[in-house]
Amino acid sequence: MNTPIIVNAFANAKKRSAEDQDPVIYMTFKRSGIFYKDTYCILIGTWSEVALAIENAYTTLVLTQQEEHFDRGDHNNLADTPLDTWCCGDCIEQTNCDNNTIVKCGSNWDATEHASNADLDDYINSIKPGYYPEYSIEYM
């Protein structure tokens, strides 16, 4: 939950919200071309709602990877959550991520923060198929 993109989204949401309200974030995550489609994940909520959604996403991923019919190497390796990262050597210094670095430099997902639910709806309505003709929109 201490992922920089989530922490930054809440910091920005706090600037937009009234003092007596819990900040709400509106985010989309896009994963292009994995499993022959583009996948969009929508994340909306307060801190506690987002924490629960992320926990549920990891639980679902573990259960999916343990299912007998899902025992295909590439599929297990490519199945992930929008917050999963790995070291890909793309850091500015072109070095490998330190073992103590929690958030690594590589991810299958691109995150986009939205200022409001209306902004998020506009984004969702503008989604079109990419290289592969299929896409899915999932809510976390």
C-alpha cells in the first residue's frame, strides 16, 4: 500500500477534497498486449477501500496461480496485479535494483491518475482496441 503511485494519488486527492472528507482516488492501470489483449484496471476509493481492493487483488492472483488448469508457465509469470514491479535495468543509472528496493523499475502496467469520477468516465469511454482486437475493463 506504500507504493509511490498510490501515496502520490492520495496526496493529490487530499488537495482536491474538503477538510472533512476522506480523499478518494480515481486511477486506471493499463497492461498492453498481455494474454493477447489490453487490460484496464480501475481503482476508486478511500485509503481503506483501496487497501482492501489491493489485498483482494493479491489474494485472487495467488488463488488463480494455484488452480490446476492454470498451470502454464508463461501465464503464471505474466499474471500480476497493477502494482507488481520487477527490476528491468531501466533505472537512470542503468544498474540493477537493490534487494531492499520495494518498488522496482519495471512493470507491465501504466498508471493514470484522474481528478474526478467524470474524468475517469471520459477516459473509460475513450478506450479503443489496441494492437490486439480485444480488451477488458476490470474493477479492483
